[in-house]
Amino acid sequence: MKIPQIFLVLILILLQFPLYALPSDSDSITVRGALQSLEREFKGIKSISSDFIQTKKMSMFNRSIVLKGRLAIKFPHYFRWEVDEPVKTTVTAEGDFIKIWDEESGETQTTSTKNNPVVKNIWAQIDSWFMGKYAVLAKDYNISSVENKIPGGIPLLIFKPKSKPLSSVIESVILNFDEPTADTSGRKYLKRVIIEEKSGDSTIIDFSKVKIVLQAEQ
């Protein structure tokens, strides 16, 4: 089953942060405090939806590829990543199945997660990543917090893989959060993800029109 590049980027984000102990070299009160604070912000969330713009910057060709679409997550078992531009593509994961449709072929491919432990693990990782369980992170990453260039902005979290195979490809993953709004039910939310590669390429995913619904609201 061929998975579109857009979904591969997302899987990269989700699957590279399994549930392990906090790294020993990240034993900073500042970092721990930031992680625990964000985890509290994400408790009790039932669903998340947003628009996104993904920009892939390719250093070798000095150009960028831009994808635009929407994201929808309903916990515990529904995920939808929909690309509108440049080619309409939809990835829907629900229950034990993942369906991928693209406009070019007009076909829908369906696969079961029952016999695929990697894909099956996506649900657990979506829960940890999008539900803000950042205080329990991978032992294979150096974690740091840096000041936001925006005055008063929430500090950025930076994850750097320590070992291969990921460290041979990824330089760092940077998370940028934003302040609560009425649409996010008064919760902080993930505004931007930056994936910097060893090759000099980078992927930036910007989230907008974010809407968070709490369990008590549905």
C-alpha cells in the first residue's frame, strides 16, 4: 500500500515519540515545568480540528512545495488528514482501518491495522502527541526549551534525536505553541511544527483555525 508523502511526514512526527522515561540529559526544572504545564492544558480534550499549511523547503533545488488542507481528530479512534492543494488527498484512520484516496487515481486504498503493529501503534502516538503528553517522552531525544522571539510568547520545545536511524535524517523537531482562544476552549494549542533535516531540507506545518472541544462539551 502506497502512503502519500503528506501522511509519511505525519507518521514521522507521531511514531518517533513513543512513551518512555524523560531523558536524563533533559533533567531541567524549566523544561520539566514547561512539559508538565502543557500536559495539564491538554487534559480532557475530546476532539481537535484545524486547517494546515505544510511547506517543504528543498535546499538542493532552492524551492518549496506547499500543501494545504485540514486535520480532524476525535479521540480515541478517528483521524483525518485532508489535502486540498495541490492534489486532493485524504487519509482517514478509523477503528482498525486506514483509507487513502487521491484525486489523480480516483481510487480508495484500504488497509487493516490488525496485522501491522507499526500502523496499529499510531493511535497510541496520536494520543500522546496531540493530547500534549509531553512530560513522558522518548529516552532517545535531547529536549530543550528556548525563548520565543515573540515577546511574551510560549517557549519553544526542541527535540533532537540521539541515535540512528532518525538522527541520521532529522536534525531537530521544534514545537511552537500559542495562547488559548475561545475556539480552543481556553487551552493552549500546537501552532507550528518544524522538522529540520540533516540534508538542509525542512518541513514546516502551520496550524490555523484550531478548534478544541472538551469532553464535557459534547
